[in-house]
Amino acid sequence: MKKHNFSAGPCILPQEVLQKASEAIINFNDDNLSLIEISHRSKPFVTVIEKARRLVLELLSLENKGYKVLFLQGGASAQFLMTAYNLLNKKAAYLNTGTWSSKAIKEAKLFGEVVEVASSSNNNFNYIPKNYTIPTDIDYFHCTSNNTIYGTQMKSFPKTTAPLVCDMSSDIFSRQLDFSKFDLIYAGAQKNMGPAGTTLVVVKETILGKVTRKIPSMLNYQTFIDKESMFNTPPVFAIYTSMLTLEWLKNLGGIEFIEKVNKQKSALLYAEIDRNPLFKGTATKEDRSHMNATFELTNQALKQQFDTLWKQANINGLEGHRSVGGYRASMYNALPLYSVQALVDVMQELERIN
């Protein structure tokens, strides 16, 4: 019996995607060759990556709007560097909402002045700052839409005349947004799109080519645009599996459909966290993430008992991030509602026996 997988990443993927991907490892396209044996420049794989790019633009409603879709390597961590390398000429503004934005700020400072417009570090990043002012003399504004470690999520995005850059690694394809407001979106695949190994970048080509520095080929977005993500050998398995996941999402009804499901899941769990006296949420209620619910026990003496119960219930990946402790239930697109119910049942059982 498959476990209820609340892992924060690499995370749960749809069962049908895992089945198709595993079959392709043995025999791809009935060619009696493995997907990971064929040339990345062969027609079968070129067809895969082209379809993946089309699905990204279709799901985000960005067709024919000047965006290019790239499948790169190095995770979101490499994008902390690439974003600044390609866009930061003199000054950039960053919103600091947690570990990942802090790391992005660190990399950006290598290339120019960084203005931290606001930070929630004063309260261990348990909320999203509001009412901050974005300078007008900047090359771009950067934010992180969802914070896996602290369980917070931006519910709205600021208006800025500068290019808007967003790390959407942990909530891409999970909710409806006007994605055309963003000039560059990046996301590690291993949350809502596929296995670790590839990173999605969606960039409006007109924002590139503005910096005066020379950019190494492997760190230049334009290199990968010109070569259609084929400048070097791409991670074929991760891209193929991502394509399957995007196809699965489209067939379900796209982002509009999955957003409703995601809200059901998070509402069910947060209702139990708020009702059950043995638990308390750690993120400010108005900023709670639909993807990552963070919570803790009100009585730490019950930890061993609770841990035993959820493990016996076939639940996996509930431990909080090592830097904050507690618990974290990651409810990405492929997690079914009944898995959340299984967790709620365990929480209620802990209450019953205590």
C-alpha cells in the first residue's frame, strides 16, 4: 500500500505519471530503447521537450505573450545566481520571507546593490510583510511566492514598474494568478512538476540583454533560449516526467481545477489544527500556505506518541524542516484529499487517547 506522502521535496507525483515514466525507462516510444539511452537531439525527445514547453505556456496562459520556457539544471539555487547575473546592472530590490529569499539575496549582492524592502525575520519568518515601498530606480524586484520551511504564502503581489521576478518553486501550477504580471518565474521541478534534476524558467525575452557585464555561456539565459534548452545535454528523465505531470494536470482541468482541490485539502487540515487543543499552527493565519502547513504540538511530551501514531497510519514525511522543527504537511498537487483526512484522523486519535 502506497504511503500518504507529505514530503516537502522531492515530493509526491501522480501515480499514473510514475507508471508511465517507469515504463519509459525500459522501453520508450516502443523503440526498444530506454528514455535515458536515446540522444537528447533525437526526434522522440525533441518532441517531448517541445510539448513540455507548450504545456507550461498553456497552463500559465502565457501563449503568444513573448515568454520563453527553459528547462535548466542546478535547481532554484542556481537561479538565485543566474537571475542576478542576467538582470542586475546596478540595484535590485528583494522581499525577504525566509531561507530561500535570504539565499537569493546573498547571491545577488555579488553583482550589485541589493535593497531589502522588507523582512519577516523578526518573527522567524512566520508572516509575509505588507505595506512596503519598492524603489523606482531598480533593475528588478524579486520575491518568493511560497515558503516551504515556514509555511507562508504570498496571497497578492506588489505593483512595480521594474521587472517582477518570482521564485515559485513550491507552488507553481497550484493556483490561478495573472502570470503575465511576472517577467521571470523560476521553479525547481521537485515540488509540483516532476523529479529533482530540472528547473523551470519562464522568462520574457525583452528583459534580457540589459546588463553591461559579460555573462558566461552556461549562466546566460539567452544561450539557452537560442539553443532551445539544448546548449548542453538536458536532464531528459526529469523533463519527460515533468511533461507527463503537466499533461496530467491539463487533463484534470488545469490550474483552475487543482486550485479548488488544494483549497479543500488545506482547509481540512487547518481546521483540525485550529480545533484540536493538542496542536497549534506556526504561520500567521492570513499568510498560511496551501502547499505547506506548519504546526507543532502544544505539549512536547506527546511527541513520541504522535510520531508513533502517524507512522503506524502509513504517513511519510511529516517532520518539520531541520532548522525549525515541529511538523510540516506538504500538500502538493498530486496529494489526494484522503491522505489529508488520514492525517486529521491521527490528530483526532491523539486527542481521544489524551
